[in-house]
Amino acid sequence: MTAAPTCESGLDGVPAAVDAVLEDFLGAKARVTGLPCLPEVARLLKDFLAGGGKRLRPLLCCCGWRAAGGEELAPVLPAAASLELFHTFALIHDDLMDRSDTRRGRPTVHRSLAAGLRGRAHRVDAERFGTNGAVLLGDLAMVWSDELLHTAWPETATPAARPVLERMRSEVMYGQYLDLLAGTRFGGGLDGPLTVIRYKTAKYTVERPLQLGAALAGGGRAVLDACSAYGIPLGEAFQLRDDLLGVFGDPAVTGKPCLDDLREGKYTVLLALAVERADRRQQRVLRDLVGDPGLDERGAGAVRAVLTATGAADRVEGMITARRRQALLALEHSPFPSAVRGTLRRLATTATVRNA
């Protein structure tokens, strides 16, 4: 394994150190004998990971480690890297459920697999192969994430960390299910989409990664509670920003089309606010166009106009600001070391004031 930086500023080196751990792990998988297709599978996962990503969860895991008194980062890096591998599983399956064509400016895994088979002298349906292959590749990423964690941290050494990890996994699946369910309904207020972002994003992206690192370092209840007080509002703000970018973002910057969420009919906080505030004509625009798989840029422009005119977009901006302030206030009252607070303070801005 690649050694971690040892100074406080070493938190800045976490993404590169995590990438090195993943490179080592997947390289070892590619060299396993007796399973001829493993090198190809490992390469596909390596290519996906090399396509970008913020490495936010690994960084937060390392912040939690330091927050609870952990020093050298080397022991916690496999746990941090395992979160990125688990996230790979979640993204591959999420793209399947959303029928997305691109991720981080590149074809999604299922589209890439289908394209690789298309045109060959083969009777297998390329689209079906891409879908089924992506399901299996995502499953393998989840299995390997657990293996990576427990190779470095046997269960007997992590009694406090295991419940955090188990809750995180259950919560993100629950949040994803609620997200799917929300797409079958139109209207119903803010409670539904706010619950979705709490479980699908806030807990999974910020709170639990922080708590996992803290638990591995032996952090007590006060530290774990402080992780929640900071993590939940910041995670909600993070997802609210994603919701705005999913409709108003520049695809050249975000790496994803700005029509996908509207075509899928995602019932986000942004859309829920617009539905609540829309007049009869605006309601008709939303109901006719949101969820239309053939929605074009002209139709999307009409939806964006309603989201803006109703004040929904501005209201979401206000919710992002309020939650960021809540997270920062909690951070100031936390028992974390000052250097960790500094990193988390900067992260609160980069996670919520962004264009990708």
C-alpha cells in the first residue's frame, strides 16, 4: 500500500493516496490466477475510477479519523478507499436506473459495455448485455469494497465501525428506493424529496463517512454526534446543489446532460417547490413536460422558465445557504482539532458553491 502523508496538511493528499490504494488493490485483482476474465473486469473498474470524481467520501473518512484523534493516515486509507469502491457500485447502478448515457463526460458503464459488443458477429442483444454486465460489475465493486475494508480492518478490530458501515449501506438503498418511488408521484409537498436527500445523500455522502473514520479511531459519542450535526445539513446542501446543476448546469462542466433529471421526472425539492407555487398554466407546463422521455432543449427551457418564475430555484439557493451555515455553526461547537475544522470549513464551501 502507498504510504499516507503524516502532517496535518496531508489531508490535501488524500485523493491521490486513495487512488494509489485502489490502483494497488485492482492491480492485485487483475493478477489473480484461475479467473481469466478478472483482468478485464478490474480494468473496467479502474477506467471508471480514472474518469474523475471528487473523492469526497474518502476525504471525509480521513477527516473523521483525525477528528477522533487518529494521526498517521496510512491505517485508515483502505477504509477510505473502500468507500470510493462502494460509491462506484452505487453510481453504476444509479446510471442504470436513470437510463443515463454519460457520467463524468464519458459513456456510462452500461452504454460502454453495449457499444463494445455492438457490431460483432454475435446474437446477444448489445443493450441487454450492457445492462446485465453493468449490474454484475456494480455488484462486484460492492463485494470488493467490503473485501478491501476488512483485509486491512478485520471485523474483530472494528466493533464500533461495523454498525456505522451497515447503517450507511442500508440508508443509501432506502434513499434510492424512495427516489424511485417519488418518480411515480407528482405533488405531495417537500417532505418526500427532503427525506430522499437525507438518506440517499446526506447520510451516505457526509455523515457516515465522517463517522466511519471517527469510529475506526476510537471516537466517542460526542465526536460521532458532532459528525452528524455537521454532516446532515452539509449533505443536504450538497444534494440541493446537485438538483440545481441537474437542470441548470452546463453539461460541458458537469459531465452529464442537463435533460436527464427532467426526462426521468425526478421529484426533487426544486420541482416540489415549483409545483407548490405554480399557477394553472405553469402547472400544465410541468405536468406535460417533466417526465417526458422525449423532452428536448426547447421543452426543458420552458420548464426552467417555470422553475425560475415561481422562485423555486431561488428558494433552493436559500436552502443551500441556510444548511451550509448550520453545518459551519455545528463545526465551531465540535470537539474536533482545529486543523480538521479548517479542512471541513473549506469543504463546506467547495461542496455547495460549485458548478460540477
